[in-house]
Amino acid sequence: MSNKKIQMIPKIECGIVIDHIPAGDGIRILEILQRDPGLKNVPITFGMNYQSNKLGTKDMLKIQKEDLCERTIQHISLVSPGVTIKRIRNFEVVEKVSIQPPIDLINLLKCLNPGCISQNEPGLKTHFVLSDPENKRVTCVYCEREFFINELSPII
Ligand SMILES: [Zn+2]
């Protein structure tokens, strides 16, 4: 056996790489990408459980499209804060950012409280604030209830 490193996912010429995804979160990010109408018919490569110095094991996604829409990036930041988004041009990384959830989450998640005005007022945008980033908890601005991000359904 040779010790040569194997290029496990082919490089892309142009597009977006989502890297440093904790192993297991990749599938949830893939679900977000599948809901994005702007990514219909866009080639996406998904890799799971790669070795990572930083994380032990990681998942990775490569998207052959120049840009991701801001809403999709925000949804990804809620599911897996701290992942790296790299922009690739001519096979080179031209930009690299670690994404964090926004403080104000406008119309990204549905409130679970059936009595909340955001559930009953058509056209009203939901609004949560990131009240406890450490524990991934958000508070509804309207009814002031606190929830874990992953118990709330996303708004597409
Ligand atoms: Zn509410």
C-alpha cells in the first residue's frame, strides 16, 4: 500500500465547497440544498466521514454553482454553525468564510406555539432571536417562548 494521499472528492473548477461539517450534519445540509429551487439540476457531490485534523471526521459538499442564496446560507448556519464556505474559481479557493447564525432570524423558522400571533396572522414574518447560541436556542419575538432550533420547522 502506498502512503500517497488520495483525492477523495474530485476538485471542482468553479463553485462552492461546504467544508468542516461535523460528521452527520452533512445529510441535514444536503436536505437544505435540495429544497433550494436555485439548485435544481445543479451537480452536487456529497462526502461523508472524511478524516479531519480539526474535527476527527467531517462531511463535505461540493456544489457546481457560483453562488448560494443568503437564505440557504442562513439555514445552513442554523443546522451546523461554524462550517466553512469556500468559493472556488479555476480550481482555486478565492474566498473562505466560517458561517455563524444571524442574531435576528427573520422568516426562517416556524413558531411552535399554536397561540402565537405569527401562526395566526397571514403574511406576518416570523422573527426569532438567537437567545442562547451555545445551546442552539432561539426565542420568538412575538410570544417570547424559547425553543431549540432543531425542534422548529424551517420556512422554505
Ligand atoms: Zn411565537
